[in-house]
Amino acid sequence: MYPRDTQGAILAIFFAGLFLTSALRANVQIEKKQDANGKTVIRLENEFIRMDVVPSNGGRVARFVYKPADDSQWVGGPTSPGLFLDHLWQQSWPGVLHGAEYQYEITSKGPERAEVRLWKVVDSGAGRDTIWGVRYEKVLALERGQALIFCRITLTNTTDVNRSPGLWVQHVLAAGNAKENVYFRPSTRGIDTAYTRYVGTILKKEWSGNDWVKDPVAGWSATVAPAEKLALIMLVDYNELNLWYNSLPSWTMEVFYDQVQLLPGGSWQTELAVVAVEGFESVAYASRKVVADLSGKFAGDTLIVQSTIAAVDTLSHVDLVVAAESASSRRALGSRRIELTELGRSLVAHRLELPLNDPARQEGVVVKVSLQAADDISEAYEIFVPPVEPSVAAAATYSRPRPVKTKRPLDKPEQIELIAHDGFRVFEARGIWFREWQVKEAANRFDDGNVVPGYYQKEVYAETLTKFPISY
């Protein structure tokens, strides 16, 4: 790998640590065994990851080991009960899927891919009119040469009436002996960060930051153990993403999806992945192609930018451009270009300095990175560097627009019939003061009055209306 700065502004460029440490590509293995309690465990393993799936405990990954980092165990300890904990957000935690007995089938035994399919039909709990009869199916897999867990989730309506589930996936995790988790979630306000840490002993902990991130702008979320420089990154389809959530006291990384509509026999499917990385203390961007960190700080009249990037799998003919612009007026302040013949799993870190004028220091700076590589690969990300002066920083604003989602068309009946209702008819949707307004009582003073009440559900994970009659 031979990096080259085409404008001569790079002060230092070096390779630090390893990303998804290189290893000989061993065959993927899968085996069925019994744990100490006699429960069936499906173990999947490749050169990077060893994980145990327990069908009788909600089909979760009950143990996850990242082998290159001294067999670091992310889950399997007393504070970290698993990855891919299944929920539908019409039910509050834990829900009927959590800890349930799943049926399972080993569908691929290697050597290139090991795969297990697990499924369970929702048949109790809340959501009788919205999710009962929905079959929740997930496929978990490892592939040769990849340090990530592949997951495909399919929701199928097995009933003869409409269903409208909302997917919710939870991971509860901590890195080995880590005493701190730091969470990174991309939002319209920049990278939203929060943390959970032990204070002295595991009997006492503290946390700070937002738990809900309701304005996501990209389909990734990262949990980092900074002292160990280990991270797990969750990658999802942004087009289906509703919000990010971290239960800070409980060390979780969670994702809530948009609600979907399923006709009888209809299904909906999405893919997600969990990527294990090492060498990063923080994360500013992640995708199926690259993981990166980016930071900036003012030093006099100079902006110092630190950038770290690595590929999930090798990229060739990489053109990397780092550019800075003023935050408010978006004036171009300078850019630097770096060419790499190859970008692999080793971390590539570089530092550059950009001279700034006074107005830029007063506004703050947006640092942008764009990457182009062979095979039409394109990636882009950015951070905001606020002004140094506290009085100016308080007034500084930064906002990213949310990308437009590309949605699959909703399932529709073959024939739609408009049924006219007799008499006066009202639907009112309100929050906690619905009953106090007494609209139903007032409207029903008419002889033909008919009010259908609707209200926000108590558990507003995705802030959705419930009790709305599908036939309305």
C-alpha cells in the first residue's frame, strides 16, 4: 500500500494497529452441541469469530468471541446476555419472543458459509390485532474471511387478516473486561455520543448522553470499548430505520424499524450485520465497505484534522479527499487529496493541517471526506468542529438533512372498495388528554353520532398510533 498526498499538506501518515486482523482464510465450521444445562447450542466459527446460538433462549447469540483481539469475549459474561435479541415494538420489553423456544434448521455447513435459520410465531402478549400470527424468522451466518455476522430477518403474516408489525433488534454487550462502553450514532446534529461505565466496581456505574436518537441520517451504530480499542458496529438498511436506542444503564445497542403492513400471507425482509473491529477508539462512519474515524481541533489559526480509515475488505485504486468548509456560510477553506493503490484491513491514519481565517474560527468548520475506489465504490461522511470560544460555540449551529428513504411499495389488496358509513362519523387521535376533551361524548349527542377513539399507545417506542381500526 503506497499512500501519496497530491498537494503536499500531509504532515504524517502511518499505519496503526490492525483492522480485522489478517489471518489465513480458514474454513467456516458449524456444529450442534449441548451446554452444561443440557440446552442445544449451535456454534459457528471462522478465523475471526466464534459464536454460540441458543434456539431455546430466543435464538440469541449467547456467546460471541472476537479471536484476533486475544479472544476478546463481547458477550457471554454476567452483564452481557447476548446479540440479536428479538422483539416487535408493539410489545414492551421483554415481549413474547425474548427468551422463547425457537425452531431451527442448519441450512449451510461450510466451508465457505455456515448458516442457521430460526423461527417463532407470535401467539400471545400485546398486539393481538397487529402482530399475533406474525412469524419471526432470522438467519444467522458467518462467511469465510469476514469478521462480521450476517443476519436476515423475515416477518410473515400467517393469518387471514392484515398485520402491521414493527421490528426491534437488541444487543446487550460489553467488550471482555471493559469498564466502559461509548456509543456513536449518526444524527442530523452530528455524531451523537453517550457512554456507560463502571465506577470502581461492577456494583456501581454511571452513564451520560441521549438514549433515544430519533433523527438518524445513516444506517450504522457503533459501540466502542476505548481502552481496549475494540468496537462492534451494527449495520442496517437506512431505508427501513426508524430510530436508534441505547439503554445506557443496561449496556445495550438497539434499533427500531419503521412499521410495515402485511396482507394475509405477505412478508417483509431486511438484512443487517454486526462487524467486529479493533484499533478504533471512536467511530465517525461505517458501512459494508469501510470503517472510519475523523476529528478536528483548532490550534491558533490552523485546523488540525486526524483521520483513520480501513476497509472491511480490500479496496483498490482509492482516491480519498478531505475538505473543510465554514459551518454557516459553507465557504470552501481548503482540501487535500490522498491516493492509495490499495486500502485493506490495516488502519491507515493521517494528520493534516489547514490554515484558517478568523471568520471560519467564529463559525466552526465542517470537515468532509469522500472516497472513490474501483468497482464504482463511493463513500462520504463529515463531522462538525465547533468554535473554540464558549460564547460563540453556544450560538453555533450545525444540521444535516435526513436522506430521503427509498421504500418498497406497501402491499395492497387486489381490489379496494370504498364503503360509505351511514351518518356522522369522526376519528379523533390525541395523547394523554384524550378522555378529558370528551369529544366522543359531545359528538354522540347527535342521534347519528359515531366517534371511533384512537390514542397513542402507552409504550411509545416508535410513537405510533394504536387502536386505529384498519377498516376505517
